[in-house]
Amino acid sequence: MSDMAGKRSEYDSVVRKVADALIRASSSFRVDQIEAYRRVIASEENPSARWALETLLENAKAAAERRSPLCDDTGIPHLILEAGQGRSLEGWLFAAMQEGVALGLRELPGRPMAVAGDDRARVDQSEGMFEDPSEVEPAPIMVLPADGDTLRLHVLMQGGGPEIRANTYRVFHKNSAEAVVDEIVSWAVESVTLLGCTPSPLAIGIGRSHFEASSLMLQAMALGDFGKQSPLEKDITDRVNESGIGPLGLGGSHSVLATFLKVGPQRASGVRIVCMRPCCCMEPRVGRAEF
């Protein structure tokens, strides 16, 4: 009986931690994100752009204090689990994570946007939507290897606008990394212009397949740090910022807040598969839980 009670307690603990991580992701900026906003506010010379940046930061502060959504589009949950060799992954853990997501969506609350019905009805929305925000199921869980006894979950809340503007397709590299970067910058300027909710952190994955490139893009979002930019990431950020789109499209020198890039293994071929997602000004919305 004590073993069963202990397992139930562990299960309930995971549910609560996942729910709290989802709420944190949806309602608060990370420390590195806040610092990034403060840096660009201090250096922005366009008064309208500076006002927009200050307003976005004030919105984030108010949302964190109330544990309320940063944005009306509360997003689709995406889960990335880092698991060390010293930890075993049992079925109950994944069930608890699913239950934690549902609990977090109800408590936040998330925006009801799950479409009802069979395959055809879900495609054409002919049977309407569920009113319960917990019906918004998370995307398939991604599991990554980690060191030692690590068991860490990253909860990303992915908004719809960036998904509409994102792109995944092949780029002919021409034996030049610069050719690939040129293509990324070109896409980014176009998509950030259309996005509206800027400044936009760019999330980019470069892999061997569309699945791998998308997975690397999500990892870049989950693990990236606004205060740590590689030379390649900084180059992309600087070049897109030259467009002058600015915060909320008002002009200025900060169209992109940072770039999060993850390059995976590559195959010997003439192409690279690139996934580029222009995150909105509230993203990456990431919360973490340790088990």
C-alpha cells in the first residue's frame, strides 16, 4: 500500500510541476528575455519603437504578477523532455505530463481553440470547437538525451501567427554557409514584415530532413539564451535588423531581438533543409520543470 501511495504522490507531483511550468511559460518573460528588452530599449532611438518596447515589457510584468496570459493567443503546448542515462522513462510519467498540461490550460486559462469532430471535420472545422481549453492537446513529446540523472521538461507555448509565417524547405548551399545565411535572412525579412508582433526572436534549425530541421528549431527555442549569441546568430540578427521594420512595425533598429540557431548533422548533398520560425514578441514562451 505504501508503494502505491508513494507512486501516486510522485504522479501528482509531476502533474503539478507540469501545470506550473505551462503557466509560467504562458504568463512571464524569462530573466534573459527581460534583460534583452532592457538592452534594446536603452539603445533604441526611434521614439515610437521605444514606446512599443516599453509597453511590451510592462505587459509582461503585469501578466507575471497576475499569472495571466501574455497574449490572447495562448498557444499550442510543445513538450521537450531531457532524460539522462540514470533515469528510466515509464508510461505513467507521460500520462502525468499530459494531465499536467490539461490542468495548466484550465488554470491559466488557455484559449479554447481545439477543433471537434473526425478527421474531415477537424480539417474544415464543420463541427465547431470544444469550450474546454484543456482539449487543446500537446504536440507529440520530443525526448532528448542528457547527462547523469537529469530529467527536465521544457514546455513551449507556440502561437499561431509565427506558425503561419514559418517556413521549412531545402536550400542549395553551393558549398557556402553564406549562401544559406543569405536565404535565411531573405525569408526572415519577408516573414517578420508580415508578422506584425515584433521584435521577433528568430528560431532556426538546419538538418537533413524536414522533421529534423523542425525538431532542431524547437530545441533552439527551448535551449536558447538571449544573452548568448554565436557569431552566426548575431550576424543573422544584425542583418535582419537593417530592414528597419522595428517593434510592432513602427520602424526602428530592433526588428529582431535575437536569433536561436541549432545546426544538426548534415549529409553529403547539395542541399540543406532549413526550418525558420519568426517568433512573436512574447516568445519563446518556455517553462521548465525538474523531476
